[in-house]
Amino acid sequence: MSPLTATRNPKTRGWMTIEEVCDELQVARSTFNDWRAKGRGPKCVKLPNGGLRIRHTEFDRWINSLEEAS
């Protein structure tokens, strides 16, 4: 488990909001939106109401891929 995953709220049951991702990474929402537009962010699921969610497992996979690339 990465240090980032240790601070997660267990009530979210496997899903993260964009705000939670930005808080965890300490980046602005505009930065996340830029990564997503360029195809560099984690895979998102679009909800019927237009909201976005990211699976914790996808977030972990994405973070790990960044560690391996550096």
C-alpha cells in the first residue's frame, strides 16, 4: 500500500471523487482536468448525472505506473 492510500476514507467503498483525488495528490482541479484531457490521468467512470468517479484500484494502478516511469 502506498502512503497515499493509507489516508483514504473507508466509507467510500472503492470509489474516489475527483475532489478526493485532487486533495490526495495536492493538485488543483484544473491540473486534473488538463491531465484527463491529455489522456494522462487515471481512468474515470462517468455517472448518469455527469459526475466522475475513479476506482481506488485504478488510482493505485495509475500511481504505480508513474513510479515505474520515473
